[in-house]
Amino acid sequence: MRATIKYRIQIEEGIKRTQKNFEDEVRSILTDKRSWPINFIQDQDNYDFVINLSKAKTITNICNFKGLSCSDSLKKQIYINNYRWINGSKPSKHNIKDYRRYAIQHEVFHQLGFGHSQPVKGEKVAISVQQTISIGEAKKNCWPLPWEIEWVNKKWNQN
Ligand SMILES: [Zn+2]
């Protein structure tokens, strides 16, 4: 059976995007059959982690680096970089829709307890790679690879 994990959505004040618009996009990514094998449910009151849409400057202050989204597993917070949400990332080779898929799933993977991996030449790049920076000589990809799905199943979906 699939584990159920609940998340809350927050948009930082001053960002011009409606709550519903961001909620809809996140939901369509996390409930896609190609995404993590977890039953993700949005719940604004009872939740396991928070997905924040944050200003780039806020992320620099909180996570201490520039230009990326980040995830704090101890505080159970994901900070999606609004600049990237709008502009994507050239090195990732994704169009904006696929970049958003990558970004959400990458940060959620951290909340599930996993770290980074490296791109493998000639193969589809994993979600756990920091694709915003570079996908090396791998092929672009915005969905979890079979081995990543297996890791999640082993950790979260036993019995
Ligand atoms: Zn990461």
C-alpha cells in the first residue's frame, strides 16, 4: 500500500501568483502517475511538510545560496525559487512545464529523506541530480527513474 503524505502550500507575500494557480500546478505534478509512488494530499492544517513559493532573495537568506530552490528536512520546509518557477533553467534543458515538474519532485525527494546523485553520460538524468546547475552529458528528464522509484518504495511503502 502507498504511504499517504500531506503537504501545505504557502506563497510568500508580494509574489504575483494566486494560491489556487500554484496549488493546481503542484497537485497535477505530485498526483501524476509518473511521479513518486506516494499518495500526496494537500492539507493546509495537518501536514508533514510545507511547499513555499518564495522570492529568490528569501531563499538566499534562509538557505545560504543563490539561484536555486532548497529544502530543509529538519524544519520540513521546501522553498521553491519564484525566479526559477517563472524563468526555468537553461542548463536543465527543460521547457518551463517540465522544469516545474523537476523542481517540485526534486525538493519533495529531499523531504522523503534522499540526497543528490550525479548525471550519467548518455542516460536519462535522475530527479535527484541538481538539474538547475547542469545535467552533464545525460539526457533531459523530468520524471523519477526506476531506481529512484524503487528507493521510495523501499523506504515508504513496505507492507
Ligand atoms: Zn537538492
